[in-house]
Amino acid sequence: MPKIKYYYDSETCRYEQIKVTTKDIIIDGVMMVSLILIAAFCVVIVYMSYFDSPREMSLRTENEKLNFYYVMLKKDMLRISETLALLQERDDHIYRTIFEQDPIPESIRSAGIGGVERYNEIIEAKLEQEAMILNTLNKIDQLKRQMYIQTKSYDEILSLADNQHLMLSSIPAITPVPTSQSRLSSGFGMRLHPIYKVRKLHTGIDFGARIGTPIYATGGGVITKISNSFHGYGKQVEIDHGFGFITKYAHMSEFKVKLGQKVKRGECIGYTGNSGTSTAPHLHYEVIKNRKKVNPIHYFYQDISNDEYETLLKLASIENESL
């Protein structure tokens, strides 16, 4: 049963019944609903300020994971960058120094890999983390380029190493006749000619030895000359070692090689003799570097001791008569 409300009428001095119209009911209802909606909205706002929705919670969790993996990726890239920098330093200051090569210019190592148009798809997607993604991709591309340059550098160093190995096995490095079976009788430089009796440049070293003493190639190479003459160098052999080196073996008695034959260091190429313009059995040995005759004494370092080398130096320095 609805509650009846009254009001006091001062004119009639009586309590009169309040009559509620439909309009009043509607207005009251609207106000009530409005208050409820406002209250509910405030509650939702307050709730959302302190609590995430399931969707927001999912996105927040996903962002935290992405952040975590980004930090890990950044650390890994830093470690790779540090390792690469160490390899570059070794490349420039150790490997290339050994092979007497210039370091790779920094301008090449740090060269760019193109503009931002390479990442147009990401830019057009308008991602929230666009700057972070672009920075990461750019760093990865730089690392890729630097690693590519470094691998090419190591390919070059490997080629240099192979070439160096070939050079070390080719250039003159031993005495052409055993020191136990010979004696250095005349060195490189101005010497008295045995026939003309005048001071003349002696372009090699003479090793006095019995006829038939084995002569060995002082480095790997190819036989490019075999000749026989009754004057001058007499029977002689020339070996082209490559790398600008040629050795000459003169006044021989017998050959043991053929023209065009490849020989290795220490391989017997013939025997000592007394052919050509010679006054005694011996071997005349020359080293030619870049078309210039040089002192062979500097190319005896592999098969003799320090004391033996000192003895050869002293004998070679004596200005006597060549053979």
C-alpha cells in the first residue's frame, strides 16, 4: 500500500494530502537513474584507475615480456659488438702487422648500410615502439656488415698466410754446399780477380770444395737456365724461386736437373767442378733479388748455427782473391 504524504495548508489551517502526478513520478525516476549512472561511472573510473582490465593486463604482461627480451637482445648485441671489436683489433694490429699489410680503414669498417627507407614497412605500420625497433634493426645491420668485412679480411689473411708459407719455402735460406765439405774462400764485394789481377766486384760467394761435392738448391723453385761454357761461369744452373729471387750456381762439373724442373730446398742439383774461368775446384754462388745481385751471406740462416754463421761472416769479410 503506497505511503500517503500530507502537507500543512496555512490558509485552511488543515493538513492536505499531497497529490503525486505522473510527471512527478517520471522526473523522480529520471533523477534516480541519473544518480545511479553517475555513481556507477565514478565507480568504474576509480576502479580503472587502480585496476587493469583483462585486456590491459594481457597487453601489460606482453609489453613486460617484450621489454625483457629487448634488454636481453641489447646485451647480446653489445657482447657481439665487443667480440667483433676485439677481432678487428687483432686483425689490424697483429695479423696484418705480421704480413706487413695496412689495416682496413675505419671508414670502411664503419660504413653505413643505407637510409631509413629500408624500413618503410615498419614506419608505415606506425608501431608504438617504432624508434626502439628501428634502432635495433639498424644496429643488427651494422653488425652484419662489419662481420662480412671481417670475414673477407680473414680470407685475405689466409691467402697471405698461404703465400707467406710458399715464400718461406722458396727464398734462399741454406748454404748451397755442406759446410763440413767446403770452405768459404771468397766473399761478396771488391776482390782481386784471379785471372786479370785487378780489383773487381765479386758478385757472389766462392765455396772451395773437391770436385764432385753435392750442390743443393737453397730454396724451392724452377730451373730456368742450364748452360755450359769454356769461359766465364762454365757449367752453371739458375733457379727462379719467385718473389723476385733467383740463385746462380757456377763452375759445376755435372748437372742433376733438367730445364723447367721444379726443385725443393735441399734437393741436389749437381756437383762442384772447375769449369769456365776458374783457378781451383769450387762453387760460385749468387743471389739475385729483384734483378740486383746481393750478398748471399745474408741468406744462410736455416741450416747452420750462430757460431758457424759468425765464422762465415768473418771469412766473407776478408778481401782476398776470388777463385
